[in-house]
Amino acid sequence: MIGANLATHLSKQRGALQRVFAGVVFAVAAYMLYRSLIALRASTEALTSGVYTEIRASGDVLVYDRTASGETIRVVLNLGHAWEEVDLGGSRGGWYIRATCDDGSVIGAPSCKYGRIFLNAQVWAILSGIAGERAGRVWDAVVKYLSKECGPVLLSPAYGEPDEKIGYLSRYAPGARENGGRYTHAAAWAIIAAVMMGDTSEAWRMYEAICPVRCGSSPDRYKAEPYVTAGNAAGPDSHAYCEGGWTWYTGSATWLFRVGSEWLLGVRPEWDGLRIDPCIPAHWEGFFMRRVFRGAMYEITVLNPEHVSRGVAKMTLDGAGVDGVKLPALGDGKVHRVKIVLG
């Protein structure tokens, strides 16, 4: 009897201690959350209260001025330090390095044994406009070294041994995922860069290399569902070259849709209207699209009688001529008919 009472008492004590402990943990978590919110608010106010000015001093140097509370802080970014030249079979070329390590060594440079060139460093130099007059050489390097049968890969060549300065990326098998594989997010951005560079054939080659329906036409090689976008595919340094992986979960599907509809078909929403500037294979006769844009439906017919890849010769909206390649945001809830003639 005494043992039973003691067990009951200890059980109650244990339950009370558990409730106290849970309360303490909750209080600490709440306090840490409160401090984090205060810090976030302070940093947000610091970022939004000042006046930012960008001055492009040259092709290599960006100068940012931030003025707040009467104090101006100047930040100078010398992008020339992020560029390395290389001999491309007798002609001078080069690309942007990926990063520098704490010891000063570089990642993604022509002198590296592995990971000599990284995709994102080149693509975002083009997308952001930072590449400037170097954009052509940057894009040539992407096509030469990174555009593969599986699509544009993240880096080349793949790491063949772990690198402590880089971390988990180099511990993947060569050609798998981030280690020299095709990562579909980045590959989609590369297609946008191709369109911006006016390289229609390469843009569509990259798109078709990623398109799951086309990949699925070789099921023994692709080994992934042909009706969903794969998050990645194995690169050329892998024994499973072009094999798809990480389907169903990826946000790459939305990026691939945007690339197809907004950059290849060229129906792209912008701040001040709906731009229609297709980038299509020259043998296409045209295409038709319905696009809801800011409260109105646009039925868009694109004709390609001259069989060109780019260039809007004529645009009409409900029969009336439109200057340029941008439609206004009508927002009237009606259906409007748009006709585009390429040439």
C-alpha cells in the first residue's frame, strides 16, 4: 500500500516537473522570438529608412551610396576581381568566378582542378546586366562548357573528391545533383539568359533537354515520370548520365512554366503592361495563347509568315494598331483579341 502511494506521489511530482519544464521552454522560446522580431524590425527600419543611390562608375566598379540620418555610407564593389581570362583555342575568353575562400583561394576559376566554371555566376551576370560588354564571352563559355545533353549543368568538371572548403556539394558523387548535375532551377534561369542574349537555338535546345515529356521518350535512360518536372538530372560525369530525380517536389516546375510562357513564347507581364516578344523556332507557323492579365482576358494569335525566330513587325489590339510590343493593362473584365505578326 505504501509503495502504491509513493508511486502515485512520484508520478504526480514528475508530471508537475514536466509541466514546469515545458513552461520554462515555452517562455524561453517566446523571449527568443520576441528578440528576433525586435532585431528584424530594427534591421528592416535601417534598410528602408535610408536613401540608396547606385552609380555605375565603369564596367567593373559599382558604387552604392546609402544616406540615413544625415550619414552616408559608400560601398564599392570591384567586379573585375571576380573575372578571370582564359585561352579558348586561340581566342581570349573568360568567366566570372563563383566565390573566394577564407584563405583567398578561388572557386570556379579556370585554374581550378574541379568546378572550373559555375553556371549561376555566369547566368546572373547576364540577367542582372552586370556582365555588360563581357556578356557575349560569358555566354560563349556557358554554351561551350556547361550546356550538355541533359541541359545546362551547375558546374564543370564535377568534383572527384571532397573539398573541405566547399562542403557537402563536393561530397555528392560526380555528376549527381549540385556536383555537376543539372539543377532545374538554375537551368531555367540559363534559358532566360539565352533569350536575353538572342540565342534562340540554344534556348530551345536547353528547354527541350529539360522538358519531361521529351526526356520521358527515353524511359530506360531518364527513369523518371514524364508528366512532372524533375528537380535534377545526372550530369556527364555520372554513370547515370541524364537520369532524372527529385520529381513532384520541385519549385522548378513553376520556373519552367514561366520560362516557356514568358520568355520563349514571350508573353510576359511587366510593371507597365503585357509584353509580347516571342522567341520561337523559325519553322513555326505561329501559336495561340489565352492570357489573363490584371482583370482582362487577352486572346493572342501570333503569326510567323516570314519564318523568323524573333521580331514583332505588327501588333493590333481589338483591330487597332499598337506601337511597340507592349499591351496596356485594361482591367475591364472583358475579352480582348490581340494579333501579332512576326517579321
